[in-house]
Amino acid sequence: MNDRIVVGLDGSAESLAAAHWAAREAVLRGVPLDLVHAEEWSSPRDLPVPTSEVRRRWAQALLNETADELRARHPELDIDIRSIDGGPAAELAGVTSDANMIVLGSRGLGTVTGFVLGSVGMAVIQATARPVVMVRANEDAVPHPDGRHAARDLLVGVDISRPCDALLAFAFEEAARRACALHVRHNWALPPLVGYGAAYDPRVHAQLEMSATGSLSDVLGPWRDKYPNVGVIARASAGHAATELVEGAAEAGLVVVGRRIRRSSIGAHIGPVTHAVLHHAKAPVAVIAHE
């Protein structure tokens, strides 16, 4: 793997916020930053499409101006730029196959958007096994005076019934780099008990919560030992994971969620919880692929 972070740039406010976030992350990790522009131009019928030379000049100007702005803020950062012709999703997934991370801009409260009509962000997440971070064009995404990420804790959602080592490895490492606390959330649903009374029996509920809390503690034990300096605030509770994570994202510096790697082209590649968090969380969202 080449130690570097790749950010997709298209000139939107979201992608510029992503570039600033990626630059801070690259400084934090001590790795180079690649600014990549990939765009497939199309136009409604009867409207002219910019010539290839016009498109090339525009893309180069965008890359140069953004790189200059980032170098002024982070003079120690090694920045490379490149412009690629072709479908953005496929090209970005290709150039980031050996990178540490890819960072893209995202418009919230709707579809996750990237370069072409909202399809690129989702397509890149599905196409790559590398961590993908989606960044909003909000106050937390713009540059900070000290050139660092906002001093906020991290939030990770785990399903202890499935493998979650990849998520926890990323979350603990990131929290250790930022010297911040890590909030771990696991949500579970009440079993289909016979009769409504049993479902709301506080003794049954307390028993189930105690079992889930114990299981979560067992999962986190080795990671607490490996990262003793990371403060962990873990909670297992009944309810919807997406709601819990979206609400927690309001106070988080980064939300970490997972997606299962699917070898088949059939079926969803992004689960409903991750999909909801990508749509509605206000904080940057890191999507970690796992088996």
C-alpha cells in the first residue's frame, strides 16, 4: 500500500470542504495528499458541451488553486494533483485501490452526492475496499485556525453479532491519533416475545440489556488493552442503530460505520444503517469495508 490520502475534487463547496478535511487528516497521519479531478462531461440535447481544452484548463486551474490554498495552510504537506478523463466512480476507485483513504464531498439530507448526479459517492463506496470518508460543506468541515480537526470525540457503530474488527481497528487508531475519546454504540432489537406484556416487562428488558452490555464489553476488551490511552464510552441499548448514530453525530468529529464486502453484484452493497447515516449525519462519515 502507498501511504497517501486521495480526495476527489469537482469544484463544489462539498468537495472543497473534503479537500480541507483530507489535508488535515494527511498532516495528522504524516502522509502525502493526492488531489484528483475525474469528470465525465455530458449535456442536455442541443446544448453545447465544453471542448476538451476548455475542460482541461478548468480542471487544472481548480486543482492548482486548491493545492496552493492547502499548501499555504499546511506548508509541511506533500500535495500531488492529477486530472483524469472518464467515469468518475470507476477512475477514483481505480486510483485509490492502494491508498490509505479516499475522501469525497457529500450533500446531506438527501442523496449522497459526488461528481455526477449523486451517483459517484455511492458507487465509489461500493467499488473500493479502502476506507471512504464523506464530508459535508458545514462549519466543522472548513479549515480551523490551528490547522487541525475540531476537538470532538469519535463515534463508531458496531454490530457485535458480525465481525467488527476492521471498524474497531480504524476507530481506535483514529481516536489515538486525535487523542480523543471513542464512543461505541451497539443497538439491539427486542425479541418477538409472545404477548405485549412480556415485551415491556422491565425485568426482561434489563436482562437483555445486561447481556448485550456484557457481550459488547467482551468485544472491546482486546482493543482497550491495545489502546490504553483511548478513553472508551460504550453503550448497548435497544432501539434503531441509525437513529442513535445520527443523533450522536451532532456532537462527533467523525462517525465510523461499516459495510459488508459482497462478492456478488446482486443485492445491496451498503446496509440500511450505513445508508441512513450517510444521508443524515452532520459529521464526516467514514465507511469501512469488512467481511
